[in-house]
Amino acid sequence: MYRFLLSRQWVILTLMGLVLIPVMIKLGYWQFHRHEHKVAQNQLIARSLAADPVPVTSLTAPGRELPRRDMWRTVRATGTYDTAHEVVVRQRTAADEQSIGYYVLTPLVLGNGESVLVNRGWISAGNDLTRFPDVPAAPRGKVTVTGRMMADETTAASGIKDTKGLPARQVMLINSKEQAKRAGRPMLGGYIEQTGPKPAGSTPEPVPEPDHDSIGPHMAYAIQWWLFTAAVPVGWIVLVRRERRDRVAAAAKQDEEAREDEEAREVEAAGAARDGGRTAEPAGSGETEAAGGDATPAPAPARAPANP
């Protein structure tokens, strides 16, 4: 009764299940690894934010790529702002994660002649995106900035397209190498996401601390994919058993119908035989009936009278 598994429909269905099982297992592990990455990142952010501030030059240097272990470390930098090479970074959201505007990116010139990029915070985009916005003035003179150390942004890491042909002093990515070319001086790798001192007014709005409590839905997605994986063979078995049950029921029904038809034919044949026995007459019975059935006996011949 399992020969139906060799049919085209069942061969295709079985092959699809065999393909889906490893694919869904792999998708489950992909989500599980994303969960592990998120947990590790949360731990790194928490440790970095809790660490004591260090001089920015102890973590980075001109042209150096910031190691991941130094991300979000609190650093200090003392120098003067170079507002002549200040730029704004397009398409950035405010703390409410709804409003779109700019990050204000200003180089801070250190005492050794090198500089470091400082993200001073977020401002509204305004109505005219083709001109340089009104940016709150940076403090004059020597200042000491504290903030979180961040790695240079790239399209590969951020997914943000580095659009060319933008209005003057507007960029898409925060990248120290590109800004070093603009400023014409050595620039430390990475940038500082400023946390202090606080701006005199309400803007620029400081960039909020990164979330390091949420772990996201990745573990739930992983379990979901693995449950789907287990459902494939279970579903296949259920379908096979149902198909076999339906085929057995159909075969039994056919046998029952054939038996009923056979019984009906036998009954019909028996009835026909009985009807034939009642209507059939033995040979010669007609002649007997015609010869003597209803015939009246012939009168005896008259006897002649005796002579006296």
C-alpha cells in the first residue's frame, strides 16, 4: 500500500522536504549566531561605557582602524574646533528615532597638530536640503571634549550608500580618511560621539547612548526555524498515513461495491431461475389434456333384442 510513494507527486514532495530541512536548520543557526553577536555586543557596550575615560590618542592614531574592542570607550580630547572644515552628515535620526536631520561633524585640532572628528550632535534638516543648514556655533578657544569612541563608517559596515554630488559641506558617511583629505591635515582614525560638555542651547541634540539591554527577537526566530524543521518530517508522515488510509478506504469501498454487485447478480439469477420453473410445462401434457382431459365417454353400442 506504500507504492504510491513512487508516484511523481510524492517523489517531488519528498525531495522538497529533504531540501527544506537543511535550509531551515541553517537559517535557525544564522539567527542563533545573530543572537550571540547581539549579546556579545551588549556586553562590550556595557563594559566600554563603564570604563574610565582615557586620552583619545591612547586608542587611535592617524590612518588607524579602530579595533572593535575599543568601540564605545569613553575618551577625552583637548584642542580647538576647526569650524572651517565643519560638515553635516545627511539622513540621520534624532533621539526619537522619527525626525530626520543632520549630524554636525567638526574637526578638533589637538596640540600636536593632528585632529579628530567630533560628532557634536543632531540638528533638524529644515526645509532646504540643498544648502548648508544653520549650525549652532562650536565653542571657541581650547576645549576638552569627552565622548564615546566610534569606528569610521563605511558602506560595507553601515549599509549607507556614499552618494556623490551632494551640496557643499554635506556628506553621507562619517569617515576620518575622507575628512583628512578635505582638511589637509593628519586625522585620527574613527571619531568621537560627544557626550560632554553639554551644548549651551537645546541643539545640537546629543546622540543618545546605544541600547545595550535589548537582545532582539533573533533567538525566538532561531527556535521558530528549528520547529519548522521538525514539522517537515512529522508533516510528511502524517500525509503518508492519511494517503494510505484514504487508499485503503477506497479499496475497501471498491471491494464492498464489487461484493454487493456480485450478490445482486446472484439474487437476480436465482429469481430468474425460479420464475422459469413456474412457467415451464412437461412435454406431452398438452396432448393428454386434449385427448382426455375434458372428453365425454362415448356411449356404448346398442344391443340387439333377443329372438323369442
